[in-house]
Amino acid sequence: MEPLLVLTNVPDLASAEKLARALIESRAAACVNLLAGCRSIYRWQGAVETAGEIPLLIKTTAAAYAEVETVVRAQHPYAVPELIAVPITHGLPAYLEWVAKETEKHD
């Protein structure tokens, strides 16, 4: 089991809730935290942009990452969404086992 923390940002709470539910319902993620809004400043298509965004913390596994990416691409309102996966090197074993169990596919 290789647990991952995947990060993305969406423009509003409705998008955040829709994406989080899709990730959980598809078993791509065990848990998604919707954080308080933030302000992002970035360069896009040659211009400096500022946007309010809702950060999402997605707990999943390397085995389920492809499904996370599929769901995010299908549900995310941005043309090029931020999608960054960070390995979880340490954690409470029972929690990490729960993440692995909740992201297993059940046919």
C-alpha cells in the first residue's frame, strides 16, 4: 500500500462538494477535506491572475491515483486543474489501512 495525499483547488464550494462526492462515491479516495477559501495568484496564458479558490486534500493510494485523475478531469471546471500527489511516508497505521480499504474496488 502506498498512501498519497493529492491536492487540488476549485473555484467555489459547489464545485468542491461535487468533486469530493464523486471521488468518494467512485472509491477513488477514502476522504476529501474541503478547506477554507484561499486567494491564489498565478500566471496563466501570459497574464498574472488572482482567484479565490477552495483547496481540497484528497486521501488515496497510488493504486487508486489513476481513478482520482479520471474523476478530477471529468468533474473539474478548469481546463488545466492543479493535481499534485505527495507520498505519505508516515502515518497512523490504522488510518492508512482504512485509506487502503476504502479505495479498493468492489465489483
